[in-house]
Amino acid sequence: MTVFLDLIGSWIVRVLMIAIMLGLVMNLNDTLYQSTQRASSMGQAAVLDSIIYADLNDAGYNVSPVSSTFQSADTSSVQFLADINGGGVPETVRYIVTRQSDSTLNVYRYVNNVNNGNNLLVGNVTRLYFSYYDSKDSLLNPYPQHVSDLTKIKRIAVNLGQKVGVTATGKWIVDSTYYKIVPPNLL
């Protein structure tokens, strides 16, 4: 009888050990999935940062007169001239931020208004604001109101937030980036 109880006890211990190991493996798998998802989203955010930075840094390149570089500017969109492909002819570059029904944003990039808005750069953006500064680094507040104010833009600040993952409680993890660009062509 004691042998039988020992066998049952050892089987119970084995089942418990397997259940614990299975739980650990499942937890590690979930953590790995979340980390991979976050890394992928952070990579997308870095690509978006790079594209916006490169375009805004080229603002005014091969534009004559340079004072006509910015055509419109507010907190959620900007339109400017720049020779972004180095072909000698300035292109019209426009960034527009639109809100989705779930409060996330889509960021669109148009070059010479090609593709009628099919230039979605990235979704899952929680915030993208443009701020504009003059040559003395004073904020043009709230944003350039008149065409004459557009000629004062010498620096552009970008504030970007993007959903990059989900916590164990189901809340979004947001990666935030803020940088100020000083296009050398506008100095």
C-alpha cells in the first residue's frame, strides 16, 4: 500500500512540475512576443523620425527665393518646398495628420500631391505636433497665422508619440520623441 501511495505521490509531483514548467514557458513566450512587437513598433517610429527629419532638414534646398519655402504651417500639418531628391527642381512636400475613430493618428506624406493621399507613412501615432520658431528661437505662437509669418520660420520642432506595445494590464506603451530641426538652407 505504501508503494502505491509513493507512486501516486511521485506522479502528482511530476504533474505539478510539468504544469509549473508549462506556465513558465507560456509566460516567457508572451514576454518575447510583447518585446518583439515593441521593438518592431519602435523601429517604425525611428523610420518615421528619420523621414520627417530628413525632409524638414532639406526645407528650402534649391528654392528661390528661400523666403517662399513654407506654404502652410500649423500644429498638425506643414507644407514646404525642398529639392528632396537632388534633381534641381524643388518638390512640394506636405505632412498631414488625421485622427482615426480610436483616437490614434495616421501620418500622411505627400510629395507633389502624388497618389491622392495614398502615402500613409505610419499609423498607431498618438501625437504629432509641429511647432515653429523664428531666427531668435522664439515660438511663433500658436503657429504662423499669415503668409508673412511663414517667412519667419527658421526652426521646426517635432513632437511625436507612437504606440509601441501593450503592458500586461492591456495599457499601451507610448514611445515619445521630441527634436528641433534647423534647416541649414533657411539660415
